[in-house]
Amino acid sequence: MRHIIGREGADFVCVQETKSKELSDARCFSLWGDNKVRSMHNKGDEGSGSLLSMWNKEAFEYENHLMGTSFIIIFGHYIKSSSKCVVVNIYSPSTLNGKKSLWEDLTKVKMARHEPAWCFCGDFNAIRSRSERKGVRGRGEQTSELIGFNSFIDSTFLLDLSLVGKKFTWFKPDGTAKSRIDRVFVNEEWLQLWPMSKQYILRREVPDHCAMVVKSVEKDWGPKPFRTINAWFLERGFSRMVQDKWRSYSVQGYGLTKIKEKLKLLKSDLKSWNKDVFGNLDTTKRRIFQDLKALDCQDCLGGLVENDRLKRLELVSHLKENDKKIESLSFQKARANWFKNGDSCIRFFHSSLG
């Protein structure tokens, strides 16, 4: 286990069936590889069905926990992103009634709490489809198990993470049976925090189960390119603002390095300018319409003074400018969408040409 934790750089580890009534801190330090670990142990039925949850204290901050006959629920937050999350370590009973009782308990906890990101992992002793179990008899009980297990997943709004590696996670030592009873479920909020999350099935290093690792691996494509919005150039004073900002930057370096650092500073300033000055074009349009409506109502009631007439002309001018910006932005977005997704009718046109 220590080898897997070190190799994968794990921040949180869930172990099922430790077969231990008690686990000392020294033993957990040994399993983890250092003393930067905190743990929670559920001894189960005198060691049978026992569970162990361990986490890196420098990566995950514990807040509280709940413990049941077949689970440990740890509430806390991931320090690096300050994201609240919940990790549920599960070792399900083998009987159908025991599984149903576990599903009910977990559903109640999940529905009663308001934490955003949830992860359920461990040995569920259940399958979602018949293709996930080979060489095991008991068709009637399997049907009830399939229905109950899938119902639990749906009622708790859990999602099965994409699988990488082996199709099965448990193997009978003599090779006559195998199944996928170990797995990881998360909810949508978890995927919003870690959108590239997948469950990786490692090679079998213990007699019957394969270890699983959840990772969110994002490819590094290098620095993001510097982009602008064409509609910005239609804004009065935009070009002058950019020139003034560019001249104001004092950076160290030579040649392209200096330009790169200046572009980084300009990118940050443009984000602020886009929010504070350029603003939301649709919101601006609605505000102009409201001002025009107020002036028109005033004109109907008693007429407009010269200043109000000039103000109305200015509003109409701003409205035309705003519409040009919206048109430019829509055109740029349409081109970007086409480059990304292509023409949805392209197959039709190609077949017509043929």
C-alpha cells in the first residue's frame, strides 16, 4: 500500500477489510510512509468488515465525520482549492438485506446534508449489470440486487466515473469467477471541481481485489494564447487605454521575454476593463431602452427641454454603437463555434455533391 500511495501521490486513501480491531498512529504512519497523515478507523464486527480512511493533513482538512456499520463518511475541504467535499468509504455486507439497509442509510445521510461535492468509493458487493459478474450463480437475487443498487445510485444523483484499465475489480483466486464490485461514484458538483476525474484500475497486488485510483489528469498544452474581442475596438477610448497601459508596464528581460511578461499584465488589465467598463452588452442595451422609454413618456406628457432632446440623441447613438458591438461579438462567437464544432450539415452537403 505504501508503494501505491507514494507512486500515485495520494491525498486520500480508503481501505476496506483491514481485519484489524485497532490501528495505532504508528501503523498508519508506516502505511502512509510519513507522519503527515490523519486517519479514521471503523473496526466493524471485531475486525471483520473493518474500514480505514486516511488523508494527507497538508492536502485535506478534516471537519467532522459519521460512522455506520459499513461506512465511514469524512467531511472536510481540499486545501489547495478551498473546496468542500465529502469522501464516503464503503464495505458493503454480502447479504441482500444488508445491502438494502446500507443503501437506505447512505441515502438518508446524502439527502440530509448540503455539502456540494461527494465521492462514494469502496467495495459495494453489488453490480449494475449482469455483464459485470462472471462465473457467479444466483440469477434471482442478482435481479433484485441490480434493481436496488441502480435505484440507490439514481436516488442519490451519483455518477459512475469513467473506467480506465481492467473491466473487473475482483477475481476468485482460482480464476473461475470475477466481477466489478469495487467502484467510485461522484456527483455533478465533484465533476465541476475536478472535471477530468476517472477511476483507474491497477494491477492485482492482493489475492482477490484490484486497487483503484481516482485522478483528475489535465493535459498541459502550454501557455494559453493571448486573445482579444473584436467588439472591444468599437469602444471609445479602448485603443488609447491599451497604449497607455502598455507604456506603463516596467518589466525585466529582453526581446520576446519582455513582450510575454507585458502581455500577461495586459491580459489581467483587460479582464478588469471588460468587467468594469465594457460591461455586459445585453444589460447595457436594456438600460438604454429604459432611459429612452422614460424620455418618451416625458415627451408625451409635456414635451422635452433642449437638454433632454440632446440626451435622447446621445442615447440613440449609444444604442447603435452597442448593437454594432453585439453584432461583432455574435459573429466572432459564431466563427469560433464553427472552427470548434464544424458545420452540422456538412454530411448532407457532401452527399448532395456526390
